[in-house]
Amino acid sequence: MPREPASIQTGYFERPLRKKTLPMTIVHSASNDGTTELMSAIEDGHVDKIPQLLNEEGANVNAARTTDGMTALMMASEKGYLSVAPLLVSAGAIVDYARTTDGFTSLMMASQKGHLKIAQLLVEEGGANVNAVNKNGSTPLMIAIHNGHYNIAELLVEKDADVNAVNKQGITALTYLNRRPDPDIAEVQQLREKIVPLLKNPPVQGMNPRKSLKGGARKKTQRKKKRTCKNRKTRRN
């Protein structure tokens, strides 16, 4: 009995690989719609060929398909190829490139499809703009919540995403959350309950959201008391 294609179990891939091979001769030409060999490899699941393609002379990592404006990084972000995205970023891929027909960035692609590790990579390593907007005025945070990916929404809020942003339809991230009919599954409900207070009371920008202002103020007061006591002892001596 033929075996099913196995997924790579190294932690680098989020999707199974197809057992196909590219021709040995690689030419970085583009089709009539602007699809490059690099894009085709990503679309067809030949991610093991990406390093070779990037090392070939003439590889254009920022080429965009004329029909929809998709780039190689967008495709990798949409498909969840965690091994490919960092290679493209290192090769000079524009993280916030947004010339698709709907104005999506790579981060929006990852937020829509629920690829948390890709989103984290784009933000932390690629410096992706968490407050970029598409043609509808929606941000990655809105897109993540609209599609029920609350773990990505939490990441974006922690990275200073604007929870009060309003798109062209007058909808905020919290509105999307309130409108979403989530299934009565414990795990989903827990994630939902976790994101609600973050949307209503977002952490102060630049601060660790896990450290409350109250706790920080208390520590500051304690340090001040210690200094005062130390000064009193010095004067007595």
C-alpha cells in the first residue's frame, strides 16, 4: 500500500510537503502574469528548493504577480511555511509590501489563516507594521479576530496594535469579537475571554502587558522607602 506523504517533523513546517521535484535547471523567469520560479515553488509545496532558488543569480524576492499583487513572502505567510519566511526576509523581502488587490500585507495573510509563528516572525524579526491597513481600512488585529485567531490577536495587542482603530465600515476589533458566534468549546472560550480585557483595557505601549501598572507603582514605592530608610541610618551615624 502506498504511503501518504509525511509531514516534516522538525518543527520548521506547518504543512505537509509534496513529493515532487523541480527541474534541475532553474531559470528565474516569470510567466505572463508575473509568477516567478520562486512563487511557483512555494505554491506547489516545494519548499525544500527555496534555498537553491534564492542562491541563483537573478532571483527577485520582491517580484509581485500582476493578477493579484502576491509576493513570495505573502504566499509563504498564507501557507504557513515557517522555514521559508525567514529565508525570504533575510534575502530582502519587503515585509509590509501591500499591493495586492485587497491591500493585504504578509502579516495580514498570516493573521487571516491563523499562523501564529509566522505572525510572530514577521513582527519580531521582520519589523512588520501591526497597524497597517488594507483597502477596507482593516488592521491585522481586526482580521485575526474576525477569523477567530485569538492567539494572534493577543500577540498583536502585546506588540502595540491599536485596539481602537476603526475600518471604513465603522467596525473595531472589539466589534468584530462581539459579532463573532464562536462555538461552545472550552479552549476557544478561554482564548476569547483572555482577549476581551486586552481590547477593552490595552496595555500601555512599550510596557510588558503581564506587569500591571499597579504592581509597577507598588515596586517603585517600595524602592523609595528603602532609600529613605537608608538615608536616615546614614544621618544617625
